[in-house]
Amino acid sequence: MDGMAIGASGVYTAAQGVALGANNVANVNTSGYRAQSLQQQALPQGGVAVDGVQASQAPPNPGGSNVDLATEAVNLDTQGAGYTANLKFLQVQQNLLGTALDMQA
């Protein structure tokens, strides 16, 4: 897998993590809702992929959900940082490719 595909897989996976975290936060007061977490898998050729979504096994609070807002805040921050890092990686790859093409011309 080339560098651009590796970076793109990281951006896509991080975006899915942010969306899942936002869904958990949106359902914090939904009765019986169980928080979900994104399962990720490192690819042998490089990059990362979504390997599924898993619902928390913790019992929901009476009349509410089992979403822990502190955990969600940390997860959203982590996924956001991963998204930003992978975008920066893609920018560097693009600059390197441009430099290589300039040298060929």
C-alpha cells in the first residue's frame, strides 16, 4: 500500500471514530442505549481499517444509557488527533510527490 492510501485509511477510520463518538454523546440520555466503540485493525500492508463496532457490555443506568461522557471526550480527542495527524501525513506525501515530479521535469 502506498503512502497516500495509508494516510487515507487513517483519515477514514478516524472520521468513523468521531462519528461513532458523536452518536454516543447524542444518545447519553436515551433509555437503554449502550455505548459503542470502534474496533480497528492494522493492515499488514500498512494503514488501518474499521474492523467493526462493539456495544458496551456494561448495564445501562436506570432510565438512561451507559455512556460515560468523560470517556467519550477522551475518545473524541484521540480520534480527532488521529484525523489531524493523518491529514498532515497526506500533505507531506503530496509535497514529496510534487518535489519528485519537479525534479523529473
